[in-house]
Amino acid sequence: MDNLRKKTINGLIWSFTDQFGVYFIRFGFSIWITRLLSPKDFGLIGLIAIFISVGQMFSESGLQMALIQKKETDSKDFSTVFWFSISISFFVYILIFLFAGSISDFFNEPQLKAIGRVLSLSIIIDSFRVIQFSKLSKSINFKIQAKINLVASIFSGIVGVVLALKGFAVWALVFQTLLGSIIITCLLWIKNSWKPIFIFDVDRFKQLYHYGWKIFLQGLSNAIFTNLYYPLIGKYYSTADLGFYTYGKRFYDMFIHQATISYGRVTFPVFSSIQDQKERLLKNYIKAERLLIFFTIPIVTLLVSITEPFVRFFLTEKWMPSVPFIKMFFLMGLYFPVYMLNQNMFNAVGRNDLSLKIDIIQKILLFLVLIFSYKLGILAIIGCQLIVGAFVYLATSYLIQKIIRYSILNQLIDYFSVAVVAITVFLVLNLVKNYFGNDLVMIFGILILGSIGFIVFFKITNLRCYQIFKDLFFEYIPKKLKFLF
């Protein structure tokens, strides 16, 4: 148990170092590039995003998670998935290449034809690293991934900025994305010792796909519905409006979605490794859920509080229309990470049928509210996503009660105990933030005062999630900062 705990904590540290360290670097380059490009440039990338995402889902087909969830795997399993993934990626790329002209005509954006044909090469490139990521994740080894992603982010970011300065416009984003994928794939092959063998075992494929197809359907529906808003907004609103929406969601992806991925890619293999040990699984879930709430709710509170001065100072006034979108997306961070934790639990114990059913219900509801909201404005579209997301979060919490006997009442107590602290801190910050002066001082003032406020309230209330945080991570806190906790 001590070994699993140590691997889990190290995995979390490196996973978050990877995602947050890398994404702060990417975010820094992103700010620079954003100041140089127009909202329309980001809108063009948004229009092609759905096709890239769907192509990547077909290439991976849920088999990566199937490899992680399967207790015993060998070279036949990995090689079978490897050759399948590469073959599908080439097939998907050919389809996008052939239909790129039609996509361009549909949106009346001539540039999309070339952009689609070039950017969709990332589907092929990414397919070469499916197994490398699977093996590293299965062993809860995120140190190598963190270092590789760091290198890729720096070099691709520099290239993106240089191209933007040279006037490449939207192509700066295209080549930045492709270069990042190439560097990550190449370094994974250099650092990871695994090499494929020339074999495709049909029986192994059927076994893995029996689990993976449900994950694939969820991923495919997520890729479609998440990115469906881009062409819809691009069709009924201006490309600039789509740019504001795209960049608003980009903030959410960088801070909330990536943090959720960081957490999930550690908890899923951990849960999978103890899926047959019910009591241990329950204890680990409770720790994971409380720790997740402890971090995400304060982070969302601080992000919402600094959004307006941040955009105005770093991105300039031309991006201010994106502020309401960014705040609305951040609010999804209040429940989305726990929702994904619950879905990971279902998948880890082999109940991906529940995960799939919840996902289908979510997509039906999203489709229905989309029909209702798309003419009411972009804020209405995001608001409906928020409501549906909150509903399915509660649905997964109810099912968790059935699967591992952790009552939904206890789950909500965990949630609302931290939410009360967050609301208090948020109200205080809104009362004092105008006294900070200029936007830069306001940003740092809110972050510092808000962080201190959360620490003080957590120490006073001594919530269960705070106790778990100290139990797991206190020894990793630098000695000079231990007095704070």
C-alpha cells in the first residue's frame, strides 16, 4: 500500500508539473501570439478543430485506456494497437484531405482548405505515440512525459511567436501545433525503450476493443459535441465572435481541463490496479475526490476573480469581449473535474457501460438545449452547457453511491463545505479589488490575498479535504513555507 501511495503522489506531482508547468509556458507564448494575431485567426482554427478531434478519436479508438485498464499486457497487445492506430490515422487523414475543399466552401473561408490539409497531419503524428503514452501511464510514470512536454512547449512556442512576428498569421498557430506534436513523438520514441513487433493479433484486438469501444464512443461524442459549437457559431455569428469563444474556451482548457486530465491520468491507472479490492478502492476514491475539490474550487474562484484585469492588461482591449465567455467556462471547473473522476472510477472497475450511458444522456441533453439556445447568443449557449454539466455531475455522483457505497450526501457535503469557503473569499476579493490600482497590481493582489484567505479559512475550519491534503503533501512543502499550513 505504501508503494502505491508513493507512486500515486509522485505521479500526481509530476503529472501536475507536466500539465501546469508546460501549460504556463504555452500560456505565456499564447499571450504573446494572441497580441500579434486577430480573433479571426483563432476562429479559423476553431472551424477545423472538430475534424481534427474526431480523426484523433478514431485513430485511438479507446484502445489506449483499454491497455491501461487491462491488468496483464504484453508486446502482442501493444503492437496490435500500434498498427491499428497508425492505419486508421492515415485513412482519416486521406478523408480530410479529400474533403478539405468542401469544408472550406461550407464556411466560405478559402484558407480552410490548406489549413485543414496541413493541420490534420497531426492525426498521423499523434498516432505514433499512443503506445508510448499507454506504457508510461500504466506504470504511473509521468516524469518522462513532463520533461518531454516541457521541451516541446518551449521550442514550438518560440517558433509560433517568430512566425507570428513575421506575419504568418493563422499559419503561426498551425506550425506551432505540428512542431509540438513532432517533438513530443520523437522524444517519446527516444526515451521509451518499447519497439513494435510486426504482428496484429485479432483475438487480442477483439479483447481490447470489447472494453475500448465504449470509451471510443464517449470520446467520439465528446469530440463532436465539444467542437460542434465552433462551426455552429462560425456559421451563425462572425468569425471574430468565434475567435472570442475559441479563446475563452482555450483559457478553460489550459487551466481546468488540463488539470482534470493530469489528475485523471493518475487516478485511472491507480483505481484500475486495485479494482478488485473494494474497501481500498473506496478509501482511495474518497481521498481523490476530497483532494480534487480542495484544489479545484479555490482555483476556479481565483481565476474568475482575475479574468477581467488579466485580459485587459495582457491581451489588450481588443479581446475584452471574450471576458464573459472565459468566466462562464471557468465555472464549469466547479463540477467537471469531479464528474471526470467519477467517470474514471466507472471505467476502472469495468463499468464503462455506465460511463457510456451517462455520456449518451449528456449528449442528448446538450443537443436539445443547443437547438433552444443557439439563436439566443453565445452566452446562452455556454450557460446551457453549464446547466447540463451540473445535472450529469449529480447523476454520476448518484451512481458512485451504487458502485462503491459512498453516499451522495457525503459527496455533496464534501463539495459544499469548500464552496462556502470559496464564496466567502470571493465576496471579500470583490470588495477590496478596486483598491489595488492598476490591472497588474490587481492581478497579483487578488492571487496573493485570495490564496492567503483560503489558507486561513481552511486552517480555521480544518475541513476533511484540508486534512487529506496535509496528510499527503505536507512533507513535500518547503520547510520555509510549512508554517503556512
